Amino acid sequence: MAGKLDEPQGRGEFFKSLGTLFAGFVAQRMEDMVLGSDPGLLRPPGALEEFEFLTACTRCDKCIRACPQDTLQRATGSARFAVGTPYLEPRLMPCYLCTELPCIPACPEGALVWPRRTIKGVEVEGPAAVRLGFAAVDPGLCLTWPSEEDPAEACRTCVDRCPYPGEAIRMVDDPEGGPAHPVVDEEVCTGCGLCEYGCPTAKPAIRVKAKR
Ligand code: SF4
Ligand code: SF4
Ligand code: SF4
């Protein structure tokens, strides 16, 4: 009995499958290569997952121009595959989570979509659902912990600047009786960076890390 590959139809299907496999392999390698050199930029609100975002964004600058706070910047040559894409650096200018998130509808390519996510089991949309990343406190820099040079001191600027104080970030008492410390709830935090922007230490003791 002749094998399947001897039949014209079977051979055609075989090469078609091989082509599909090869295309999938190339696409995966391409994605690995692009994400392997990911500089970890913080994307505008509503950005797709990084690889999809890089594919969809045409570097048209429309979201950058739509931002009333001049928060969004254009990535330079050092960003490699991400060059020309919009991003933000909270220490220079955070995202103010505008009620209407005007950067999102400004994108004609669907690279930014109206945010929706489940937080603590509740469906949330709009500014509270934004997820640029999440803030992380560095106890080695935060004033509320003692350092080799200085004693601990009271500070809660990050909590006071946060649009969701008590939810995204709150002060927690020190069990040894020192000043209270800020603690971030990563699930609620939007990554807006208002805390990083306001932190009074020379090098910010709280920083937003990209969601990926
Ligand atoms: S939400 Fe407002 S401040 Fe934040 S990036 Fe969009 S337009 Fe700018
Ligand atoms: S604002 Fe900065 S120094 Fe002050 S509590 Fe927050 S992380 Fe610490
Ligand atoms: S903890 Fe910081 S990054 Fe997170 S929502 Fe509050 S201000 Fe924004």
C-alpha cells in the first residue's frame, strides 16, 4: 500500500503543515528576540502585552500628543526594537490617570485599549483598572527604615500622593515601635508612578516596575 506521502494530496498537506510549523517557529524566535532585549519601558495606560504592543504601534506619536500632562515620551535608539514607541518615566512625569484616559482613544491602531480587570474579585474599568506595572519600596532607601548613617524618620509622601491611598499603598506599623512603613498592594496598584514622583529621597525609594 502506498504511503501517504506518495499521494499528491498527502504530500501537499505535509508541506503545508511544515510551512505552518516553520512560520510558527520563526514567529516564536522573533518574539523571543524582541522580548529578550526588552528594556522594560513603562507603557501608556491600556497598552497591549509588550510583543503585541510593539507589533500594533506604528510610532505615530498621537497618544504622546494627546497627553495633557506631557507624561508620554518617545523611546530613543537605545530602546532597540522599541525605538519610537511611547513610554513614561515616573520620576520625570507620572501618569495622572486622567478620568477619560485621552491617550487611549488617540491611538488609531488599537495598541491602547480601554482598561478592564478584576481586582479583589471585582470587575473594574477605566483609570482604576490601569496596570502600567506596580510600585516597589526599597527599604534600603526609604526614610522610614534606619540606615547606617541616619535613624528612621516618619514619611508617608508616597501614600499621600497615591490616587488610591489605603488600597494600592498603606502605612503599616513597625512591630518594634519605629515609624510606620509603606506597603504596596500589587494587585490594586496601577503603576501610575505618582508615589515615585513624590518620594523625597534623592534616588527614589519607591519605583514602578513594568508589568511584565
Ligand atoms: S492617562 Fe492622562 S496623564 Fe496618563 S498618559 Fe494618558 S493622557 Fe497622559
Ligand atoms: S515617600 Fe519615599 S521615603 Fe517616604 S515613605 Fe514613601 S518610599 Fe519611603
Ligand atoms: S502605589 Fe504608587 S504607582 Fe501604585 S497606584 Fe499608588 S501612586 Fe500609583
